Amino acid sequence: MDEPKIDYEAVFRDLPSATLLLAPELIILAANEAYLRVSGRRREDLLGRYLFDAFPDNPEHGSPSGVCGLGVSLRRVLATGERDTMAIQRYDVKTSGHSDVFEERYWSTVNTPVLDPDGQVALVVHRVEETTDLVRGCAGELGEEQRHALEAELMARARELHEVNEQLRRAHAREREVALTLQEAMLPALAPTGRVKAAVRYQPAASTMNVCGDWYDLVELSEDRVAVAVGDVVGHGLSATGTMGQLRSALSAVVRVADGPAAALEVLDRYARSVKGAESTTVVQAVVDYSTLTVTYSRAGHPPPALACVGGDVELLDQTVDPPLGASPEHLPRSQATATFADGATLTLYTDGLIERREENVDVGLSRLADSLGRHAGLGPDALADALLAEVGGADREPTDDTAIVVIRL
């Protein structure tokens, strides 16, 4: 059955709530019928105008200013990409046909971002609910002094709600800072010895709420063997960071004594079932053997490592993959595969934040990764890691997910 065709323009026009569509520069792009009725404006009076030119502040109305509060809300939405809800605000509106006469109005506003495929704010949906009649109805039986007292009380409650929202935002910001500090402590810069040349990069998500539990690890097993792992814990914030630390430490210890990557992930899978928040974690463990010029790897639901040859050919190590940690009802054996390489090749492990974008098939991201690795095959680990972040991760967009990368010159 064919999907029904929806006339979104008609839907927007007939929405019961008064709604504007704003460009990131706060230029009015569209106004529905309900908004025209509530504001007493014609569509041609609004389209193409800066919002606060179309609805300026009332110079005779003292603090708090509706324009000021709305401006703060809109700037927050543009900066964070997150919805913002305002409490009841007094926002006086110029009387239609009069350039200097304002009518006392009360609004409740919700500002919602519309993101483009790269996670940038492309539009802001500015929805208002008219509460003037409610406020006036509550004050209708009161005298002038009591009416002003009620207005002051309503505004005080609105300011209190606004302050609560601000406190919550500050708390989220503090949690993000603590999570990032904890991650930094758990994921120090790699300083391997011997023949291993490697670079790591960790890029946190831009959003306050999206700091996740990505991790990496590099362990020299012997003079000729090195183990490298990258993992991604489901969830956000401090809990995900704590879970990440437990799993990273466990795998780092196990891989030193396990008989290969698959055996190491089997032990980690059993351990993850006893760790809260560890279910569905993805991880890839690889062991590089310089004496045999081989990479042996095992994947638990994780994107495939990439092996780039000196000439630019790129092989995705996807010959084996098993479910994420703790995802199967019963414990199952893990599989592993082996690939060969020549001197000078490059092995890259990463988390999905590098290759995944909204509304894009993951194969597109993998193709972008392979193309970048092929073109930069001659770069050293540090320069290559920077190029991958810029080209594959997208330097022109705010990251919506954490990204961890480990690059090893073989």
C-alpha cells in the first residue's frame, strides 16, 4: 500500500496553535492562520521581517521584558539544538494600525528546533498559546490594586519556573563537565613503547545530554604483539561514563591473558551481564602480530575496523561480528577472523559517532571513511586522525554523538 501524500503546508496553515517558522537569524518565514488571528497581523506584515522588529518591546512596560525573555529562549534553542518552554510572559503587542499604542497581552511559548541532517538548527518552530483571557478572567472581579497584585504574583511564579529551568540546565552542564573530566582521566593519551606508533582522538558530543561512554585502549602484549580495543556504552552522562570505566578496565586486564580477541570478549560478555548499564555495549578487540603480519579481531556489534594499505586500498574488517555485550538471552561463544597486512599499513578503530549521521545509511559513512583513508594513506597517525575527524566526522557540524578513534601504523 502506497504511503499517503501529506500536504504539510496545509497542515501547518490549519494548526490550532498559533505558530511561526523562524530562520536561525530569527527572520519570520511562515505564519499560520491561528497566529495571524492571535497577533492581529496580516501575513504580508510579518513574512521576511526580523521577529523583534515585527513585535518590538513596549518601552513603557518595566521589567521583566517579554522581548528579553523570548530572546534568551530563542538564543538557547539555537545554541543547544534543544526545545525550550517558557512560562507565562507579559508581552505587549502594538495595536493594529497604531505605531505607538501597545495592548497588554500574556503568552505561553514553546520554541522547538528543526535540525538538518548534520544536526544543525535549520528552523525554529515558535508556538504561542494566548493566555490573556485567562489572566484577565482571574482579575475581572478584582479592583485595580488587586489586579496589579495578581499580575505581579503571576509574573513572580513565571520567574520562579524560569529559574527552576535555569537550575536544571546548569545541573546538566555540571554533569557534562564532570563526565568529560572523568572520561579524560580514564582515557589518557596513549604512550606505547617499542615499535608501536599510534594516535588517539576523543571528541565529545556537543549536546549537554549526549556525553556517552566511548572508550579506547592499547595494550602491548609482547615485543611483537599489541592489543587495541574501542567500545561504546549505551546511555548518556555519568552513569555511562562509570560503566565505560568498568568495562575498559576489565577488558584491558583480560586481553593480557586470554587466548585471542574472541576469548577476551567472551569473558567481557559474562562480566557485562553483572554490570548495570552495560547491556548492549558494542566493542571491537583486535590483536596485531608483527611477527606474522596479521590482525586478529572479534566484534561485539561494533563497526568494522579499517585496514589501509600503503597504496591506498582499504579493507573493512567485517568478516565476523557477534551481538553486543549481554544482548543474547544466553551466553554464546564469540567468533574471530584474521587479516594480513604489509609493512606501512594503517589500522583504524573508531566508534559510530565518526561514521553515522541522521537520515543517512551507515554504508554511506563507511564509504566516506574508506575514501578518506585511501586518500591519506601516506599520513602519519596523528595527521591521519585529525583528517578523519575533519572529513568523516564533519568539522562543519556539531557532533551529536561521542567519537573515539585509534590509528596505528603497522
